[in-house]
Amino acid sequence: MVDISPLRLSREFRIVFVARLISIFGLGFAAVALPMQVYGITGSSLLVATVHTTSAVSVLAGTLVGGMLADRGDRRRLIVIGRASAVIGFGVLAVNTLAPAEPWLWVIYAVAAFNGFFGSFSAVALQAAAPGFVPRDKLPAAGALLALNGELGSVLAPALGGIIIATAGMGGNYVITALLSLFTTILVWRLPRLEAPEESRTQPALAALREGGRFAFGHRVVGPLLLLGFAQMLFAAPQVLINEFTDKVLGGGPTMVGLLYTAPAVGALIGSLTSGWAGRARRTGTLLLVAVALCGLAVLGLGTSTWAPVAFMFLVFLGFGQVVEEILRYALLQSHTPDHLRGRVNSVWTAQSTVGDSAGALTLGGLAPLIGAAGAMMAGGALTVVSVGALAVAFAGLRTARVLQEPEPIPQNQSEQ
């Protein structure tokens, strides 16, 4: 079962775990409310999509800025700023919704940009600080627990958000979300000061960005990890095709679509709850490659399915593979990244995830008109497996990677890695 020892060993990790779980639920409530409100005001799915795009662009910008700031000062201050910004943003949305006049659309866009930018500060700073709260041999367990509260939020928060809107209204939803954000702000304020290491505080900004990028893409483990993650997001993210696949292949309706969207979260929850083995794994890199290959095989199998229970099963396998990959990747990335570079490297990873998610949707969505939703899934699954094989052959450092128990010395010349 999942190893909960990081929660017992570290007060700071307990604070982070609880605060992150509550904030994930708050963001889940907002993720239901924002599209529903925009569609209710405009009746346009295109405008709903543009709000999402506004948020994604601001998240990308905030991630890059926050990553550099996390390596130059007090990481706790950034976490508090990120959570306090959510209080302000959701408070503004509540006022905009509860005011007697019709809600202003431009306010929703402005808050989406504001929350996306400043909220990214807390996400990146937490990623940079959290590995220092637990012993290195507990990094897989810490990754599993962080993945677990993410999956609990993704499974339960949207449903609870819908119930809150139905009972308390859209404005009530925003009020509750703002109060939850306030509670998490108070929680993370109780963390000690989390000063970045001395060597990264006085470095010029451009030099700091160059150093972070050089390390992230040049390191023998971290660089291939980024490539592997990008390949997975590019080819093994079939959610964009589920509606068409359900309609044209499975012959189902909205209920079936909802169940299929839930299936990966079910698999991820199972993977998180049964992740105790991850802390004892030795060939972490090899297991990571196997987990991503499992994601590809699951998407390939999904494309061949013609019966809903089988499709559901393959999506459960996909979610299981994704969370195992997340746990192992977290442990490898954090143990191979020096503390003074963690903010920048985690910002590169988060930015890559944001871009990869959009690029993956465009890739499989673009294939669907040419070869059908099922064909696009099969092609994406096959390309995932091929990519895993190619990266395994090309990067021996990824194949043999393990979680480091001691910090790794950094060569003066990054190209030596």
C-alpha cells in the first residue's frame, strides 16, 4: 500500500500535503464553474475555449517567472503569494457574479489571467521546496502522496463543484473557493522560511535562465526525462478523442462519455494507493520506461475496442501507467536536480507539460479527421511505444537511472553530462 511515512516524518510535508489537497479541490470547483458561467453568458463554446487558453498562456508565463524567483529568494513567500492571489481572484469572481447587474465577461478573462500567472508561483515554489522536507529515500513515497491528493481532487472535486453550484449557485461556489484559498494561505504561512541556496540568489537573471535551461536539457537523466514526458503527452493523451470515439465506435451517449472520462482517474487512484513498492525499486529508469510503454499500449488497446467495458478497462490501465510514471519521474527529477536549480528545472517541466498537453490534443485531434478517432488512438499508442524504445536505446543514462541518496556533483562544463 501507499507509504505514508513522509506525513509522519515531516511537519512541513504534512502542511504541504493538506494545503495542496484543499487547493486542488478549490481549483476543481472553479474548473466546473468558469466554463459553465462563460457559456451561460455567451452561449459560445469558442469563448469558453478562449478563457481556457487565456489561463494556459498566463500559467506558462507565471511558471517561467516563478521558477526563476524560486531559486533567488524565500520560496515560502512565493507560495503564500500564489495562494493569496487565489483569494483575491475568486473573491472578485464572487462579487462579479453576486452583483445585481449581469456578470462582466472581461472580469472573468482578467481573473483567469491573474490566477493563472500568480497561482503558478505557488505551484513551482512548492515543487522546488517539497523535496527538502523528506529524506532522499522517501522521494518516491512523497511523489506518490502528492499524486494521490491530485487524483482524489480530480475524481471528487468536479462532482462536488456541480453539487455546490446546484445548491448555492455560481456565486456561492466562488465564495467557497475563495474561503478554501484563504485557509490554504494561512496553512502555508506556517511553513518556515524557505530560502533558496546562496549560490543562486545573486546570479544575473539571464545567466540564471541559461544555467537552468542548460542543466535541464543537458543532464544525462533530466534531459531524457523531459523528452520522455513530452512524447507521452504528445501521443498518449486520448481524452480529446473520447467524445467522437464514444459516438462513432461505441455508440454511446453522454453517460458513457462521463464514465470514460472518469476511468483514467480510477486507474491513477489505484496506482497511487498501491505505490508502496516504488520506494524499494532500484531500476527506477527502466521501470519508468515500462510505465510509459504501458500508457502507449493502453491507448493502442483503446483504439481497437468496440465494447464500452473493454474501453473503460484500457483507460483504467492508462491512468495506472500515468500515475506510476508521475511517481517515478518525480523521484528521479528531484533527486538528480541540485537544490539551487530546482525552481528553474521544475518550471521547465511544468511549462513543457502545459505545451505538451496542448500539442498532444492538436496532434491526435488533427489525425482524427484523416484516420478516424480509433485510428488516431492506435497511431498515438504505437508512436508512444516506438518513442519509448528509441529513447531507451539513445539514452543509457535514462535506462540505468536510480534515485540518488546523495546530491550529485555538477561538472563545471554542463556539456560533459
